[in-house]
Amino acid sequence: MALATSAAPTYLPLAEIDLYDYKQFIDGGVWANNPSLLGLIEALTYFVGEDKTYDGIQILSVSSLNNTAGKPTGLKRNRSFVQWRNDLFETSLIGQSNFTDYFLSKLHDLNSMPVEYVRISSEAISAEQQHLVQLDVATKDALNLIRGKGNDRGTLAAKDPEIANFFQSQKTYKIK
């Protein structure tokens, strides 16, 4: 299964798993790069709501390191699939993750069921660092950047009262 979760198209081969009749799998990030929405749906399906154990949801979403520096202006506006290359894959992953974040942020305000959603966002990176956070880069410099940015974001998150409250609030469930 670990091979399936890391089988990013064009970077690594599909994972063929004999326990599943030799079916082929790719990384779930292709359709759920931010799995928070899936977690919400699973919770509502099995655990939360009328006649279920829980009556509210708390979601803590932790972002991975994203290319946040953007691209230079003046790029060719009409591009073919080949001209998009790696940008197309990464753009769709980041776009899907941003949609999930937006959806869950709005759901909190629009839903009558208590949904608490907290996201630890990606630490910013510079344009010069973008090449180090690609799917196929696992150099010492890349790992040091990722570790350092993760530690920076962790230090900030540890001081964030909203995140502290997430861990300190009493978790309750209905008694049937």
C-alpha cells in the first residue's frame, strides 16, 4: 500500500497490488491532495449527526510545503499541454487543496451542525527555493529546507491559541 500512496503519475510507476487482484493504483493526492474534505464526509457518514455517537466535528488540517512564490509575469498565455509540463500537475494539486480549505472554512459558517475547522498553512518559500519542493526532488538541500520550514511552522503553530484550543477543548459525544 505504501507504493500506491507514493505512485505520483509521471514521477513513479503505478503500484500493482496482488492482494487486490493485481489492480493498479496511483497516489490519492491526485484527487484528494488535501484529504480534510474526505475526513469530513467519512465522519458524517459513520460517526457524526442524528442517531450517531457524536454531534459535532473538529478538523485540524496540516498543509504540506507548497510553492507559494508564484511565477513571473509575462509568461506565454496560450500554452499546450507539453508547454505546461510540471506546472500543470502541481497547479491542479494546489488548486484542489485550496478548494478544500475554502469549502471547509465556509462550511463552518453555513452549517447548523458544529464544524470546527483549523488549518496550519504552508510556510512561505521564495522563488529561488521552489525547485527544492518538487515531487521528484529528495536532495540534502531539499530535505533541509522542508525540515527547517516544518520546524518554523511548528513553532508558530505551537503559539497559536486557536490550535492550542483544538487540543485542549473537551471532546464530547452523545450518550444514547
